[in-house]
Amino acid sequence: MRANRKKVILGIIFVAFIAASLFIRFWQFGKIPPGLNRDEASVGYTAYSLLKTGADEYGRPWPLSFQSFGDWKLPLYIYADMPLVTAFGLQDWVVRLPSALAGLGTLMVIFFLAKELKANSYLSVLILATLPWHVHFSRMWHEANTALFFLSLGALFFLKGLRRPKFWLAAAVFLALPLYTYHTHHIFIPLFLAIVIALFRAELLKNLKMSLAAGTIFLAMATVIYAQTLTGSLTKSSVSFLNDPIFIHIQIEEPRVAAGNTFLAKIIYNRPMVFGKTFLTNYFSSFSYNFLAVNGGNHPLYNLPQTGNIFRFEYWLGIIGLFFALRSRNRQLTLILLWLAIAPIASSLTKPDSFHTNVNFITNTPNSGRLTPMIIPLVLIIAFGAEKTFSWLRKNWQKNLLILLGIGLLGQGLFGFANLYFGKFPALRAQYWGAGWQKLVNFVNWPGNQSKTIVMPRPNYSPYIYFLFYSAYDPARFQKEVVRFPPTDDGFLHVKSFGRFRFEDQTLGSAVFKKTIPFFEIDEDAQQNLIQVKYLY
């Protein structure tokens, strides 16, 4: 009787936490984070452009790689957003909804994935549902969150295919879809498949016909997207230290010359040594207590101020889970461990903040966006650690105390996260999001201002995209009117003008600190029809 009552109570608590998580995921959805960031606005407007003209903002019909700001966005999220834009128009929440739905889908998938991997399903769902990392990425646009859903679904179908090989056909499709969604998976997915093939080669060889069919499907889909993204490969590689001339000069050439270009200096300061050190530093920082549990990454869009990606007590449960998993010879646990091990590789190849020449946003390591492939194995290992800790205790009162402690810590962490997210976060991070842009666009489009020329500075911040998005500017007209600056060294493209909007490339100097943008030098007649735009931060 007591055991049944205990199960009912725990069931009620589980449902309460899930309900709280869903509330946090959807309350004020579209309003917090405060305004769209420029990539979100670009995704929404590109979907709108495709609907109206069948082409992106460059006039390219139905591409599989979108040049956008020069960062070559992948296609799946943009095309997935088209039906929503058709139904509801260009609104903030419409752009973010596919990511939110992908987050919900991942919660459902991890329940069954945990079962296949012999982990605790309910505990895994609970941890993922309340994970700050996953909650935040589910409230904003980010291809990484959608790619995580496809990755987890592909892994689930593969594991189910060990009993019923026909599931491998679905696994091939879903494991190829992250390649169409987020660039990190162009490195991660091949590594993940290599691990899967190595661990389960006996089953794959036993069902060779189905294995070859699934492999053919995956290779066909992968070949299409790799061929399409080849155009943007040089731009995407500019975030890596492997071929960055500034990084190479500062980290290798300058120290070598300063050391007299001696034989010893050449041994210390060379590409293999410096690249290896940088990679390992980046890699191990991805597992650090500071990144995972204390402060998260430095990217202002991907992390809340002084908030970890997971709760602090979960980090230590993860350590316990890792300890026991490393001692196990279970193939399912080995898959989880190797999945976790390869997840940071793509992110570890990116250069540190100080070597990123495109200063619009921070390219940091560790980067919470690029490290999303580690969310699933991390959650499973935390759940495994909690389960092992519980089973280690022998007396019922100890187990009950542990349950109460876990509920208290999780409740406290979730309440604190929600309080910060809906309280201070919007104000603290407003300058990095698109707070105020919709009001600004409405102001300059007010009938009394429609005949005036709008001049704005800092074209490298892509302010043009907000005027396109919030005005629902005719894409066909924009494609004819737009004038762009020459590409930057990183391959990024910035808009110089379109219609009555101009974006001047100038040095602001002290004007930035006065929070105003000075008028440009223009003649008196033109000045009568000019609006001075002030930044809101």
C-alpha cells in the first residue's frame, strides 16, 4: 500500500514538473527573448521571400544553401517555417515556433530513446524538460535545436532497427536531416555513424541488404547537401582557427620571430603544436564545471547571465554517472559515452573570441549552440548517475531523503531560472536581441515619415533585415533595389541601401557613448527629408 502511494505521489510530482516546464517554455513565447535577433529576422523574411517570389533575397530560386548575410544558412528550418508564415504572417513567435515544437518532440523521443539505451525514461524526460540549455534554445530560433530532434529520432530508429531492420530506412532519413539543418552536424554526423557502425557491425552485416539500402538513402541525401553547401564552405571555415591568417600570425609567426626563430622556437610555435593545444583547450573546456553548471558560454544570445546550461547538482550526478558508465561494457552505455565524446569536436575547431574578425557577434568556445549534440548523452548520463546514487543507498529513509533532496534542488533551480528568465534577463540582454526594432520600424513607416530618407550606421549589424521583416517589404522590390557593400574578408555581405533606406559605413567614435547617432554630412535640401535614427542601447 505504501509503495503504491509513494508511486502516486512521485507521479504527481513528475507531472507537476513537466507542467511547470511547459509553462516556462511557452509563457510569453515570442516576447521573451526580447525581440528577434538578426538571424531570426533573416530566417522569417527568407521564408516570406520564398512564398512571394520563389527565391531568396538574392533572387536565387529555391536554394538548398542560403547566402543570407554571407553565413550560408542551411535550408530545413527556413522551409519548415514557410507554412507558418503563410498562415500567420511575419511575427516573432512564428519564426520561433518550429524550434519550440522540435523541443517538445525531443522530450517525447528521449523517453523511448532512454528505454532503448537501458536508461530511466521518466528521469531522462524530467531532466531534459527542466534543462536550462534546452528550455532556452526551445524558446528562440536556432537550427541546432531542430537538428537535435532529428538526431535523437534517427538514433531511436537505428536502435529499434536492431530488432526490426526496416527501421534503419527511417533512421537513414532522420540522421541525414541534421545535415540540412545545422553546420555542426556536417562534422558530427559522419563521426556518429562511424561509432554506430563500429559498435553494431555484427547486426549490420547480418542484415546486409537492409543496411545497404539505408546506407544508400543516407549517402544520396548527404551528397546533395554537401554539394550545395560547398559554395559557402570557405565562409563557414572562417570561424575555424585551422586556416585563419590572423590566428596563425598572432599565435605562431609572431612568437616564433620574437623567440629569434630558433630551432626550439620552430618546434614550439608551429601549426601542429599550436592547433593541437587550441583544440584540446577548447575540447576540455566544453566539459568544464564553469561552462556546464556556472556561467555557460560567453555568447550573449545563447546563455543567460551567470547561468549554467545545467543545474549545478546535475553536474555532480553526471560525474557519478560517468564513473559507472566507464566501468561498464554495455554497448548502449558505450554508445552514450562515445556520443558525448565526439559532440564537442566541431565546436573545438573554432577560434577564440579575440581572433574572430567579424565582430557582429561573439564566436566563442565553448559555444552552447555548437555543443547541442551533447545534450542527449549528457541528460542520459545524469539520469544514470541519479539512478546509481539511488541504488547505492540501502535504507528506505536514505532513499526517501535523496528523493526529497533531488525534488528540492530541481524545484529551486527551476524556480530560480524562471525568475531570472522572465525577470532580469529581458533587460540585461535586450541590446543583443532585437528589442525595440518593431517600434522603430513602425515609427519610420508612420505616414508622416514615409517620404523621408532613413539613414542608419553600422551596416555590419544588418539593420536592414528588421526593416524588411517588420514592414513585410515586397521581396521582388527589394531584390531590384538592394545595393551591397563588397564582401568582407570573412565573406560576410552587408546592405548599403534599398529604397529610401541607407546604411552608412562610418566610424562613430564618441557618439556611441552618447547613445546617439550623428547626422551624416548632407546638403540642406536633403536634410529636410532625413530622419536621424537613434539606437535604443
